[in-house]
Amino acid sequence: MKNPYRKLMLLGAAASLAIVGGCGGGGGGADDDTPEAAAFRYRQAVMRLLAAKMGPIGAMSRGEVPTDEEVFAKNVNDLLTIAGMIPEGFGADVSNVPAASAALPEVWTSMDDFSQRAADLQMAVEGLAAAVASGGFASGQGLVQSTAGNCGACHRNYRQRDE
Ligand code: HEC
């Protein structure tokens, strides 16, 4: 390259592209520092934990894995704690939701209904936990399916479908 300034300019352009890329193109990527991106990371973690707990609870309730009272009770109690953490993940402003998020804008425009659905899950899990506390797996088993129904009930209205 004959012109040293041109080379510097190209380097500069590459560097600024790298910076923009690192911040998710300025469009609120999942790895940036905005409150919206932090909220996205938080709720994704909460949702993945809910699934990690609901999976084994469901499998045991359907008899797909051997019943283990202790494991069942622990998963139900963990689920109770995690369900209570949902609302915190949807507080940040809607205007800059990261592109990677599957949350629909209706979460924020229908916040009362959305919050009610989070509360519905919480109440169902409370009922399940109470049943397990008093009568173990045998008492909780029949409540699992209806409890899990609250996950889909919220996703249907507030989460983008997979293509
Ligand atoms: C009050 C509404 C609501 C309830 C209740 C709810 N979810 Fe979600 N869930 C969402 C929304 C909205 C998203 C999309 C979040 C985003 O991408 O920003 C989501 C995303 C997810 C994801 C994808 C996470 C990822 O990897 O990006 C999983 C898995 C999930 N939910 C599982 C569950 C399970 C299991 C339950 C029930 C135990 C549940 N959810 C209950 C609203 C809800």
C-alpha cells in the first residue's frame, strides 16, 4: 500500500466496526451494558432455570423416571423460588429490547395481564409445593400438568414463536 494514511484509515474503519460489532451493532445486543440487555440476560437465565426444574418434575409425574421423593420436593421448592423471580426480568423499558429477545412488545403494552400470568404460575406452584409438603409426590403428581400449563399460557401471547 503506497499511501500510509489510507492504511491508517482502513485500520481505523476496521477497529470501529469491531467496536460496533462488540456492542451488538448499537441495537441493544445481548452482551451490551444497557439496562434492557441486562434485563434480557436475567430473564433468559430465569426462564432456563424454570425449564431445568420443570423438566424433571414433569418427567417424574408422568412416570418416565423413577419417583424420588427428595428430588421431586427439592425441584418443586426451587421452582417456587424461581417463579417468584420472573417479574424482575421484565421491568426495563420496551423501547430498546435486544434483537435476540423473543419477548413480544405486548409484554409491556399489556403489563397488567402479563403480570397476572406470572402471578398465576406463582400461585399454581405454591399450590403444588403445599401439596408436596403435606402429602409428598403422591399429592403433587396430579397438579404438575396444570401447573406447567401456565408456562405455555404466557408464551402463547408474549413470546415469539420459533419459525
Ligand atoms: C408471565 C409469562 C411467562 C411465564 C409464566 C413463563 N414464561 Fe417462559 N418466557 C416468557 C417470555 C416473554 C420469554 C421470552 C423472553 C425473551 O427472550 O426476552 C420466555 C422464554 C422462555 C424460554 C426461552 C429462554 C431462552 O433460552 O431464551 C424458556 C425455556 C422458557 N421461557 C420456559 C418457561 C417455563 C418452563 C415456564 C413455566 C415453568 C415459563 N417459561 C413460564 C414468558 C413467560
